[in-house]
Amino acid sequence: MKNLLSPIKIGSIELRNRVIMAPLTRSRSNREGIPNDLMRQYYEQRASAGLIISEATNISPMGVGYLNTPGIWTQEQIEGWKPITQAVHNKNGRIYLQLWHTGRSSHPDFHGGEFTVSASAINSGGQVNTYDGLKDKEPPRTLDISEIEDTIDDYVKAAKNAIEAGFDGVEIHGANGYLIDQFICSGSNVRNDKYGGSIENRCRFGLEVVAAISKAIGSDRTAIRLSPSGTFNGMFDETPVETFSYMIDKLNEYNLAYLHIMEPYAPPGKTYIPQDSYLQDREVTQYFRNIYKGNLMTNSGFNIDEANDYISNGIADMVAFGKLMIANPDLVERIENNANLNDWDVKTFYSGGEKGYIDYSFLND
Ligand SMILES: Cc1cc2nc3c(=O)[nH]c(=O)nc-3n(C[C@H](O)[C@H](O)[C@H](O)COP(=O)(O)O)c2cc1C
């Protein structure tokens, strides 16, 4: 029977196991978004995961919305990533880059005072941590059609850059209320052109990004993450089950490396507020398993036993771990040895520096 330690093929590569490192923003880069040696150490420590998905990485200057997050649009950024992918590969690990455009979940301060951009000019509410402290979000500006096309080009360039930087593939961040999700969900998209209105139109932008990246680097190196029951970043959809059933059924046409689904999730310090029309808790993966034909990765709040159950019952093919991977660089070895797991320290998630980043203990310390 398959479990977390069974190998799996995604696209044209084989993963040693199904213990996946979830994408985790850690804010250890710099204002220019250039990856550094501290990040190299962090990822290298976690190379025994079947696959590392990098922290969300900005595809363009307009995509930036969080402090000290890395980018993948300049040559310097590409060069900064190279030692990281090399270090992971030297340990026979695999690493994908998560492609990010924050859209309205940013602040004009990140763009020299220019408006943020989105599907429609609807403020999500809430606050953003800027270099000058917490500030209220402001209404975004609506992207016009030619800007949407330019943004798809930015995704493609970023994906090609990721391959140049040595990544094994890319995961498109379509979850958690960032730009692609802002197009998908009716609460943030009231456009009346071909990118808004019907479910088909709202999913068009995300699907065009998938198609363009698949064409540029191959669908076997392309994946996407979605949060069909997500409410983080002020997200809402009137018919979430129908919306995401359409989106996920369409993804079947691309033969992607995998689809990454998030179950209901709230970031540290926030509470998930369930909506009646949303699939609840553990219903989510099971529901979309019946629709999606390819490799399915799931995530959010899994412990090891639950993850093994999901894999052995065929509900998911892989499970991504976030906080457990932060606190246990050798999570795979700990699973192999049925060993105790370290606890994570929320205070150091985004604090910068080595503490809570590269100083979690290994089993043999
Ligand atoms: C510190 C932190 C940073 C995160 N950064 C990202 C990110 O960059 N991209 C993303 O898709 N999800 C991000 N998430 C969500 C995680 O990938 C994951 O979905 C979440 O932690 C739930 O999984 P877990 O219960 O295994 O931790 C982040 C979560 C945490 C705690």
C-alpha cells in the first residue's frame, strides 16, 4: 500500500517520496528580491523532501506585495537562485518555484505610490505590512485587456527564468486571494468583458496563464495551486463549488505535473470562518479528487497519520506540509524513524535572520 514514503512520478521526474515542502514565505530575501546564502542553507537543509516548493516568488515589480520576498524577473535574481537549486540537486532533491503576483493584496508603497492592480477595482480590506509599518489596503486599479496580456507574458518570462535558475518546474500560485484567485472569484471580479461575469470568463485568466506557461516550458514542468474554500485576503465566491469544479475540470486538459489543492486555511493569528456554500474541512480534497484526473497534492493542517491515510486511500497522491517543514528540516527522516517532531515558533516565521529559520534541530543533533 502506498504511503508518504512511496516514490511518485510528476511530469518527467521521479520524487523519492510524497512528503512535500509547502510554499512558505519567510521574508529572508531583501528589498531587491535577490535570494542569498541564508536561503540556500534553509532549502538545502530540507532537500530530503520529495519536492520543495519554493516560497512565493514575485514575477514582476507589480507582483510584489510583501516585505523582503524574492523575485524572478531580473538576472541578479536568477543568479541568486542558482546556488539554491544546485544545493538541493546536489542532495538529490527536487525543487519547484512558486510564481506569485499579489494583485490587490499589495500596497501602493511597493510600487512607488502607483495603484495596485486587480480584476476589478474592489478593495479587499485589511492591512498590509509595508516597509513603513502596517497600512490599510487601498482600492486597486482594474487591469485592461492589453495589461492582462502583458501580465501573462510576465508569468511566462518568470517561468522561463525559473528554468534558467535550475528549478525542476513551477507552481502557479492561484490560491489565497492573489491575482489569479482575484479573477476566479465573483467577490473580486465584476468585469463585463471576456475576463469577467460567467464562471468560464472568470477562470479564463488563470487558464491562459496555465496554457502559456505549459507551452513555454512544458506542461510536465507546470503545476498550479488553488484554494477552493479560501476566504483569506477578503475572498468570496457566490458559487464556489461550481466555480472550482469548472476550473479543475478544465485543468484536466493540460496534463500538468500536479494540481495542488488547499483545504480551508487561516494564516497564523487568523481564524478560518466557514461559509455555508463552501466545502468544509476534509470534504475539499475528496470532492475534487473525483474531478481531477492527474496527480493531486493536498495541504493544510495535516499530521503524518492523516497524510498517510489520504495517500493509502487514494484521496491524494502527495501531501504538502507547511509548519511541520519549517520546524523539522529532516521531516522525512523523522517519518522514517517514527521520531518526535519539533514545534514551530510563529514569532520567527517572517522575522528575518537565522533564528527560527536554519536553527531547528535535526534528529541526530
Ligand atoms: C509562514 C507561512 C508562509 C506561507 N507562505 C505561503 C506562500 O508563500 N505561498 C503559499 O501558497 N502558501 C503559503 N503559506 C501557506 C502554506 O503553504 C500552507 O498552506 C499552510 O501553512 C497550511 O499548511 P500546514 O498546516 O501544513 O502548515 C504560508 C504559510 C505560513 C505559515
